[in-house]
Amino acid sequence: MIPPLVYGPVPSRRLGYSLGVDLLPFKTCSLDCVYCQLGPSRRTTVRRREFVPLRAVLADIRASLRREPRIEAITFSGSGEPTLHAGLGKIIAAVKAMTDIPVVVLTNSSTLGRPAVRKSLAAADVVVPSLDAATERVFKKINRPHASLTAAKIIDGLAAFRKSYRGQVWLEILLVKGVNDGPAHLRALRRAIARIRPDRVQLNTVYRPPAERSARPLAEAELERLKPLLGEGVEIVAVFPENNRPAAPAALGPRLLELVGRRPETADGLARSLGATVAEVRRAAAKLQARGRVKVVLHDGLEYFETSARG
């Protein structure tokens, strides 16, 4: 049986209410980033395959479009690196044929050096690639890549993609305290950004409980102080606004479990996603905790709910 391939819509700090599309088995990725909200990878891979059939993906998306009154983006992300799905280009084209809602792809940039991958992304409206490291030492420390990957290959692939792609490129740089936030490294990132020429540069930090406890966030004031080192026009990813909630579903438990199975989330974040109050979310979560399905973890002074099955 194929698991649900879509989730949400969830509130995105950049995209509004975003319907997530997950094309991969859990933690199918080319990187094993220290900050990953999904936990550590057992192994990395760069092999592209058709992990789930196109027909099943499109059926789930079509059903969500009929069911959900407010979707502002359809975002390919989820359990790993979406460009590892060999049918991604066909799936994006089919989604574009069924709706005018913008299609967004979040990628770790590791496959953009391949012409076939660049072609598969051509019909997307926005691609959000990440670049956390501009030197090999930092790349290995923060992203823990597949053995075939290097920082230079990542930057070369991003530059080649920008030359061929006609949509919006929003480059995300995630800083981990004491790992990739040094002034010399930020200047190296700035040189890479100048070569890539993205439409936006978005600065982020560790937001949810990470794969490694040592991966610590930077404070907002620190991000503000450091962003000029990356060049002009760098923006810190904004906090999602509180308005325009969707209607709360009748049964919160199954939806809550679905969302925290994808990524850890706070009670407030779950309330926004589910159109519920924080109190309603906490009651639903307490029932799941009593059944051993959900647990609470502390990160940066906040409580996050995640599935008990997470490593």
C-alpha cells in the first residue's frame, strides 16, 4: 500500500498555506545534514528512481485540491531530496495542467549539475535550492554528503541551473552556530552567490529539533548582524502571519499525527495548520501521547511534537 503522498496544507514562512508533496521513502537523500528536522540519514544516495508512481501522486494532489479550500502553493519537499524522483518533470507538468496554483520545489542542490534534473525543473514556478557551504571543509561538516559530492560541484550545478531556468530562484542559506557562520566563510558564500545570481537570498537558521543536538540556531540579532556579509538584499525568512486560518477538521488526531510524522512542530504551528486552537491541539496530542504515538522534545526553549517512531 502506498502511503499518503501529500500533506497539509501547512503554514510556510515563505509560501503561505502550502500543500506538501512527498515523492520519496523516508530520509531518501544525498546529504545527511546536521540540522535536518527528519533526523539522521542511515545512508545517502544520489541514484534517481521512480519511487512512487505518477498516477498515485496526481490522484492525491487532485483529491487535495478538491478538499482543501485554501492552497497557495504546491510544494515538492518532504522526506528527502525530491529531485531524486526520476519522474519529477512529468509530475510537475501534469500538476501545471490541472491548476494555476504555483508549483515550488525545495532542493538541496546536489543534483542540479545533471542536465536531466535541470530539465525536469523547467516548468516549476519557484525553485528554492539550498547552499550552506562554500568550502569543502564546511560542506563535509554541516551537510555530510554522499561521497560523490563536493562543494564545488554544488556551486557549479547551481550556476548552470540559474543560466537555463526561467522561473524564480530563491537561494536559502541556513546557518548553524559555530559551523558555517564565520566571517571568512560568509564571504566565500557571498562570492558563490554572485556567481549563481539568484532572484532572492533567504537566510535561515535551525528552526526545528535537529538531527544532531550540537546543531544550534543563531538569534535573530546575530542573523541581522551577519547578513550584510552575504551581500545586498539578503532577507531573513519571515514568521508566518496569524490570519486566514482554514477551518478546523472534525478529528484533529489523525491530521496531527500525519503532520508531525513529516516534521516536528510546535502546538502553535499545528494550530495554524489545522485551523484549531492551541488548547484543542494539546488535547489531541495528549491522547496520542497516552497511546505512545507522539512525544514532546525540547529545542531552543520550545516544545515540539514529533512521532514516537522518529529515531
